[in-house]
Amino acid sequence: MKRANSATSLILLPKASDGPNVSFDRAAALAETLPTPFLVLSTSRVHATIRTLRRCLPRVELFYAMKSNPDSELLRLVSGLVDGIDVASYGEVVLADAAGVSPERLFHSNPIKKESDIADCVRHGVRWFTFDNVDEIPKLQAQAPGADVLLRVAIQNASCVVDLGAKFGAQEREAVPLMIAAQSAGLNVRGVAFHVGSQSTDPGIYLTALLAARGVFDQAAVVGLELDTLDIGGGFPVTYRTEVPGLDEFCKVLSQGLTDLFPESVRVIAEPGRCISGGAMTLVVRVIGRSTRNGVPWYFIDDGVYGAFSGKLFDHCDYPLMPMKKGPTTECVVAGPTCDSIDIVARDQRLPELEIGDLLLVPGMGAYTKASATSFNGFVPPVTVVEPDERASLKRRRVGSRVGRMEPAGSRMAAEPLVDTGGIAARKAVGRPSA
Ligand SMILES: Cc1ncc(COP(=O)(O)O)c(C=O)c1O
């Protein structure tokens, strides 16, 4: 059990959850003026996660995988704290540019690219790309001659939720022939990339992956290719309803493996997404309708699997629902607001009897949630709210940075939370009602 930062509301956490980043009282106060659903961004959580990564992996450069959450406020904050941004498309390059990230800090990690996407990225100034098969080479040769490239190798991992090795990566035996072909095509082959799979729960998988990468480095050296860069991807897990090992534990295995297998002369970069964005946002939703079916209570809330809960489908993720109301709990069904029957948020979470208007907090809603949300049925995805005290650190950072939407001098800072106004405007435009 954890105590919320308010005297009157105790937050009963599912034991394993990393917890919400906003108290019930504060969420209720915000919901008095902001229509639900909304996501509360905790900048202190972001700072804390990145501090942990820096402390535990001192030699590793961090490239935030913005695919996990490209929210403009988050991106602006994170980009000021990390070394660069991992992008998967030109569309992400455009968003990173809007957040003030310069092109030399971008790394294109998608092994399969449309040729026009490569051309657009190169025109913007992106220099680093990943590939994992022979057909990618002529595309890069034509559009990105002389670019720095990493070969992605596949890692088999039974202990991850999103098995990226099933879709991407060359086999170890294919690696050096592919590197030779790329080098012959005039590309600058710099090293090896891997991703152990997202929401990976076994820290030991990093050692397996590092050994595979070491093997490729050694085989490449035999044919005269001196590799100097290793990309260890993402994969660090977040606790949702089931407890997972902490970041320190993962980093310990990784750090030791790097020390043992790769000299300091090898540049190591990582592409963490989920572990930075996941715990950084808590979703606030309202009950907007009720019914009883076969004796089981159903609660309809104002966000669902077509919105921020899209991670339930695409990310195979199960989020803890935390009711503001206390009392005896019963089995129930929690459903989203759309007219589709797939829009079910939870069937196995016990809740007290809820009424229309009641609030629920959903922690851990920062990664692969709003990023894949749609506006199906006219329900606009939740806006992002940055709390006032949290906003102060955001503003301090902006003042020191070259880019960003700086507040005009003397603007009011304290009273209201900073809201992603584009989203709010969009929501008003479609007249989304609040319960
Ligand atoms: C190439 C690449 N890098 C980084 C990431 C981020 O991974 P994670 O969110 O597990 O940290 C992904 C996720 O799909 C990816 O495909």
C-alpha cells in the first residue's frame, strides 16, 4: 500500500504497480476544469528514470525511442535529457524537429524503409540508418550514399511481450556477408544493432544478445571490417499489473556484459522507449454509463481500446484500474465509449460499486498508448496535462534550449496545469462531452 500525497486519499495500489503520478485529490481537482480523459505527465518521473539509466549505464548514449510516446511535451522534455532520438520514419523526424531536436541527434532504427522515406530523412540531415537484409542496400546506396549503417541482428527471446526478433534482424550467419555487401555499395558499416524485444522480463537476455553481437564483431574483424558502434536497443520493462525486475537489475547485467565483451573504444547506444515514457503518464478517466448484464455490473468509461487503451490490443498490455471510490469490490466489466464490442478495457479487475461521474486513475499509461490511439467514433484521444510544479522544470529547460515554445516573459505560470492545447481544441471541435 502506498500513501498518496494528500491527507484524505489513500491510493490502494495493486502490489506490483509503479503507482500513479498524481493523487486522487489532485486528479479530481484537475477534472473539475478539464474534460476527462486526460493524461498527467510527471516530469519528475522522467528525470528519475533517465538519472537511473545514466547512473547504471554510464558509457551508454541514450536515444529515446519516440515511437513509444511522441507527445510534444514529453518529447521536448526528454530530448533535453538524452543524447538523441530514435526515429522510425520521416514522420517522426518531423515531430522531433518540431521539438527542437537537431538532425545529427537522430538515429533511424527501422530496418525496412520506403525509399522515399530514406530520401526525406537524408534531406533533413539524418546520417545513421539500420538495415537487416540485402534489398535495403540499394535503397540506402541510392538515397543515402556513404551513410553510417548498423546491421540489425535477430535475438530470440521467450521472455518478452513484444517479440521484435520474430519480425526483424538478420541471422548471425548472414551478418558479415550483408556487411560486406553494404560496404561494397559505398555505405559506411559501423556496427551491430539488436533489440531483445519490448517489455522483456529476463535481464539475462542482454548477455545472450551481447554475446551474439560480439560474435559478429569478431567475424567482421576477420574480413577486415573494424566495427566501432553497438546499438543495444530498448526492451527495459515497466511494472503494470505484474511485477517485473527493476531497471537497476537489468542495467547490472548489461553493464557487466559490456565491460566484459566490448572495449571502451566501442561506442554503445541504447534506444529506450517504454521505460522512459511508461510510468511518466497516468490516465484519468470517468465512468460515463452503467448497466448490468447477466448479473454482472458493466461500467462504461470515457476512454477505451480505440483511445489510450489501444495498448491493450497492440502492446498486449493490461493496465491496473484504480477507483477513487473505496468499498467492497465485485467482479465487473469495464468498457470503452465506442460502439464496438471489442472495446473492453477489463474483465478481471474487481471494483467497488461505481456511479456515473466517478473517476478512475490508470498508472503506467505513457508507452504505446496514446501513440496508437485513434479518433474512431469521434472520440478524440486524451490530452496531456503537465502539473504546474512540474511545468517549472519544463520551462527552466526550455529557457536554456534553442528551441521550444517559450512562454512569453511575465506570462502566468502557477495556477493552471499546462495542457496540450491542440488536443483540447480538437476535442472541443468535435464537441466531446464530459460526464
Ligand atoms: C528499433 C526499436 N528501438 C527501440 C524500441 C523501443 O523499445 P522499448 O519500448 O522496449 O524500450 C523499439 C520498439 O519497438 C524498436 O523497434
